[in-house]
Amino acid sequence: MKSWRFIGFDDSFKGDECYIVGAVVEGKSYLEGVMVDRIEVDGLDSTSRIVSMLRRSKFKNQIKAVFLDGVTFGGFNVADIAEINSSLNIPVIAVTRKKPDFESIYRALENLSDAELRKGIIKKAGEVHTYRDVYFQFSGCDMKNAVEMINVSILKGNMPECLRIAHIIATAIIHGESKGKV
């Protein structure tokens, strides 16, 4: 029996150039595929790009869950986890190492157009939960399933392996080599 397949999305950007990378991993250790697209820095296209990448992917029907490195990409390009879930009918789990400081995030969003829209998308992601020293929000599954999928997807440390691999690839695309932690 095959293990569950997960896809993790992370980004990297410098100036106005931003790439979002999806890494498809079987279980917690076997990289099966990679997808890459560009998104706008501080834009509003991360949700549609993630959905589009998965819809055209040969892996779409095999993915047990979509993991995101938080809900913001390319600065404040906010991903709508409920929209991704409803568009693909796949659970979405946004995971971060640090607890989001919503007060600071909302203050920073005031510098962008559509601040209220972006705040609404962030609020729609729901309550932030903690497990294994990470923080997460989810859509399309219950807490028990979210925790189970987080557990099954971790090879080492406390972050899903698909996110770690997506981070390595995204930072290498922008910076020439991988750097930093997910």
C-alpha cells in the first residue's frame, strides 16, 4: 500500500520577483514531483495560482492534503485556504513555526490596497492551533485529521517534509542556493 501524498507550497522573493513552489512528497520522505509558478509580490493571486497548478497536475487526484507555509506568500499575497479547499476538494493546512502576530500583520496591511479584503481572507482561515511546536490553521478536515496529517508528513523536526523541500527549492531559485528555515 502506498503512503499518503502531500504537497507543500512555499515561496521566495527578492524585489518584484517571486516564485511559489509546490513539492509533492509521498509520506514523509520520497519527493515525487515539483511545480513552480510566479506570483505577484503583495498581489492577490496566490490562491488562484495554487489552485491552477494543482488542477493541471498529474498528482491532483493523489494528494491527501495541501500544506502551505502560512497564509501569506510574496510579502502579503494572502492565500485563501477555504477557497483552495473548496476549489480542489482537498484539505488545506497552513503551518508556521511562529505564532502569527495578527496585530502587526493587520497594521502592515494598511499600507496596501485592498487591506480589508486581505484581512478578511486571513480571518477566514480560522483559529490558530498549536501542535508539536508549530502553529496551524486548516480547512476541509477536522482537528484530528489535521494533526494526523501533520504527524504523518514529518520526517525530522516539526515541519512537514513537503514544506521543507518546497522551501529549499524556492529559495534556491531566487538566491542561487537554499537558505533559511521553513
